[in-house]
Amino acid sequence: MLGEQLGETRGKRTLRRVLSSEPLQVEVSFEDSGQMLGIDVTGFGTYSSEVRADRTLYGEGEGAYITASGEALTWKGSGLGMFTEAGGVSYRGILYYRTASQKLARLNTACGVFEYDVDPQGGTHVKVWEWK
């Protein structure tokens, strides 16, 4: 069951590179900003995806958010995606968090279910909810 929304960020893809051409594997890095648990954060991350035979995507990644006061929140996750008709990509998956921040500590025990969309120009939009 989905719980409350944990966060939302928007950003920009900063790098794409081919890791393998057969099967096609791509590494993507991005930077974003927004809020986690109502706290302003700036973030960055990298994930690698493989295009599967049915044209779906499987990806794994990791990254971090930093608060204005310098507290870090790291994440690791995986997801399944697809290419959109407009030329972007859209993923759904799960994130696991780690932090020493008291303000964000409840994320240490939360599973975050995400929607991650990238438009054709590389703009990113992420929404995360708690999975209870």
C-alpha cells in the first residue's frame, strides 16, 4: 500500500554514455533539486540501464541529496522503464535510503516507491511515496 509522498524533485540529465552495444547498456547521470520530507535538497545520481528484448528497460542506480545545512541522504534503487512516444523514458521502481540526519532519519526505515520521468530534452521529474 502506498503511504504519504516522501519527496519530489526536478532536474536535468547531465551525461549519457554507452557501456555496451550488445545488449545495449547505457549509463546516465543527473542533477536535481526539490524536497524530501518537506526539506529542501539538491541531488545527483547515476544509473545504468539495459534495453531488454521487449524494448523495456531495467535499471539500477545510486545517488545522494544534500540539505542546505550540509546533511546527506544517500539512496540506492532499481526500476523498470519504457520509452515514451515523445522520445523520453519513464521508470517505476523502489529506493532505499541511508542518512545520519535526524531530520531525515525516518527514511532509514522507509521503502520509497518512485516515478521517474525524463523528457526528450533531458529534463527529469521524480516523485517518491512510502511503501507501507
